[in-house]
Amino acid sequence: MPNFMHPITKESFAIIDREIGSHSFSPAEYAILRRTIHSTADFELANLIGFSPGAIEGAIAALRQRVPVVVDVTMVKQGVTGMLAKTFGNFLISAVERVAIAPEGKTRTETGMLRCFEEFPEAIFAIGNSPTALKALCSELKQQTAPSPALIIGAPVGFVFVEESKAALAELSVPQIRIDGRKGGSPVAAAILNALIVLAWERETGEII
């Protein structure tokens, strides 16, 4: 089985493994957590990350089926472009890039997110920056039952509407991976996505990337 992981990444993962020690995460959950810690050096994420039942397996299947991937901002898009390009090549779109000027009282990310949801309701959605985008998506999902996103990654960061938007996501039965509390960010959302892509690619090809 080919292994293309860079030696520095291997060493970093080994350090994380030693510092985390024993844990109750499944192998797939831990692979995602480890990559988020690798991208942030924040071990507190181990206490903040949450997975709904079946979310990882569903996301792996969706990636292998080449479903679209919708992210909230360009930074998340840039963080996963390379990994998607060399694996499944899923259509990747940033919600904020869909909107030049938002309606009064709305943000470009929430407006773009709703447009993307209307066009790609069964996509994988990853929010790493905009709590308004996550909150708007959750409000829309409350009003309909199907179709449902393959996965929502809820990891906006900050102080205003952040915890409220994550609480709204937690109330939904949609497959989800959350970073609770105020922490998160574009690097975290990108790391979760990249970890899922790696897991899906290993399942597809047997290669470790």
C-alpha cells in the first residue's frame, strides 16, 4: 500500500498521538480530530468536536459518489482544493463567491449559502467562518425534510451568533460534524474536509495520502 505522507506530517501526527494518549474516539473520528489538531496545534478541540451517528460513513460515500462540496468562504475552498484535485475532483464552490452584493441586513455568505443549498441540496456543506451562513442553512433545513445534505461541518469561529448557530445545527437530525463553543475557523473546516477526503481515498484505492 503506497504511503505518500510527508515525513514531517508523520512526525507531527506521532507527537499528537503521544500527547492525546488513550481516548474513546473511533479510528475514523480520531483521524479527523488528529488532522484538525495538526492544523491548529489546539488540543482543546478533542473536547469540542462532535460527530452525529453515521456522519463519517455517509460523507465518505458522498465523496466517492462525487457529490458537490459547498464551503462558506474562499479560505476553506483554498484549503481543500489541492486534496480534491488529486483525488475525487468533486465540484467545489465557495458560497461567498456566488454573491457580489447581499440584500440589506444579510451577509454575502448566508445569501450565497442559501443559493448553493437551493442548487445543491444534497451536497457536503462546510462552514468555517460565517455563523450567519450556518444559521441560515439550519433555518432553511427546519422548514423542509428532503432532500438533506450529505453532511454539514459546523465550525464557524468568533463571538457573535457562533454558539447560537452551532446549537441550531445540533438540534437538527442532519449528518454533522461540529466544533462546539467559540472555536473553529477556516483551517479547522478545511482540515475536517481533508481528513474525510483522505479516509474516502484510502477506502477507494488503498493509498495513504
